[in-house]
Amino acid sequence: MIEEADYNALPADFEAKMKAKRARARAARSAEASARRFERFASFELEEEIAEGPTARVYRARAADASGTALAVKIIRRAVVAGVETPGARAASLRARRERLVALDHPHLLRVHDVVEDGGRTALILDLREEETLNDHVRERGPLGFQRVAQLGADLSSALQAIHESGLVHNDVEPRNLWLSETRTVLAELSSACEFGTERGDRAIALSGSPQFMAPELLRGEAPTPASDVYALGALLCFALTGRPPLKGPRLHQLRDAHERDARPRLSDKLDDLPRELAELIDRALDGDPAARPSDLAAYGDALRDCAAIDPASARLEHASGFQRWWRTLPRPARILILGGLVVGFVLLLWNRGS
């Protein structure tokens, strides 16, 4: 069973405590490191630990050559590499896919410069990015507007298409792996990428990501496919719009049961200001049947991009009642005149009652 490993499926307050605990541990290690020379990994000087997760630690680093380029070095944890069930599986997977990972050059993917071994450890050499994640943005400032979500979905559709064309699935599309800036979105965490059909029994490779953003077939133990990436994309867009994943449950069996009961509320029934076209596109990606999800990501991205161009006022008008639609179509002077007439009429009515 894998329930004991489902840190990402636990409630948000527990997640926050674990995040704080890891931050304290990083600070302690950083204080120790400041008293000695920088640690080296291959030809890179590790300056500071900037992130930690169940499978790896990430360091801000500099190339030891004359260029001194600032990069991120993501070192796979020894505990995962030397796991009892799959010894070295994730590290071996990264080394086997090195050429394909390095060849992925897309504006919305975090660039992998190399996969390096040193002293029995394996690491990815990555572009250094320190913007906020989608998870941080939504938790701290609330959900995004539908236009930005639609554009974000179009960008990610293009990135996933590039990954799938390389013969890989991303296998970990979720809000903590998406970096946001004012002008760009970048999908990270290619360390979980695997080939189509990687066996689910290979826990160190195939069982990646937060269960709340995993396709129902993955929760049933089936192999990752491009369709499971599409489900994760839909779940991420749902989170960006609402602040919640499509389904929540503290344990895997509860999530599986919710999927079996098709308990997911449809976005088109939840958000009054959401264009129906966008709601339907996201709901299609979240279909429980992998064959019913969009398979042409180029066309899907184009449809999402069209939604980003929809006027918010038109979206609100679409959900309005007949009277609301009539009222909103009136010119502003006409509405002011009507309201003024109603106020005058109300005042005259009170005057007549009082006299």
C-alpha cells in the first residue's frame, strides 16, 4: 500500500507544518555551511539550499568555470535512490532520459541543462528561477481571473505537447511546480518525467505528484500516459480559478471513491462569471475516461487562447437572467435616467402619503 507516502494528500495545515519544519532544517544546515567552504557537486559550487521535497534537495549554485553562471542543482535524495523497492530507479531513469530532457527547449518549461553524477549521487542542472509558484499565489492572494487562467492553460498545453512529442509524460503537473511572473509561466519538475506506460509498481518513478491532481486511473494503479497529464492540467486550471483542486480527500481511498462516484462538481455549475466555453474545456480535461479527454493539445491550447480573449462583461452577461441582460445592454445614460426616475417617483409617493 502507498497511503503512508501520501504527504501531498494530507490537509493543508499539516502541509504547512511540514513546510515550516523543512524550512527550519534548511536554515540549520545553511548556518552550518556558512562556517565552512562551499560544498561542490561535480563542477558546481553549492551556495545555498533553496528548496527541499520528499525526493530531492535544490541548491542555488554557480558553475566553477570562468563563466560563474548561476544555476539550480537538484540532487536526488539518497533515501529515494537507495530505496528498498526500487534501488536507484529515479536516478537511473534520469540518466537514461538525459538526452531527451536536455533537448527539451520550450519557453514554458524549466530548462534542464544536464543530468550529472558525482560521488554516487545524481542531480539535474537547471535554470535558476525564484518567482512565486501558482500554489503560493493562490494561497496568499486568491484565485486568478479567468483570462489569465485561460492563457496559462494555453501555455501549458504547448509545453505538455512538446514533452509528449519527445516520448515522455511530465507526470507531476501541479500548482507547486508552476512558476509565475508577470509575463511568463514556467512548468518545472521534469525529474518525474517518464516514458509512456511506465509501470506503476516502480514507485520511485511512476508514483509522482500530489494525489489531488492525479488522474483517477493513476490512483487505481494504472500507468502514466499523455491523457493523465491532460487531467492534471485540468485540475491545475480548476485550482487556479477556485483555489481548490477538483476533489479533496485526506486519504487515497477517499479520492478513489470520489472519482468512482463521479463526485466532482462541474465548473460550469460553480462560477457565475466563467465563460461557458472555458468551463467546458476544463471539464473535458477532467473527464474520468482518459479517451474522452482532449488528445490534440495544439487545438486545445488554441481554444483556451480564444477564451483568454473573451470580455469579462460578456461572460457575466452570459450567466445573467433575462432582465439582467436587458439592463446591462442599456447605455449608461439610459440607466441613470431610469434610476433617477424611480428615485423621484419614490420620493413623490412618500410625499403624497405624508400629506
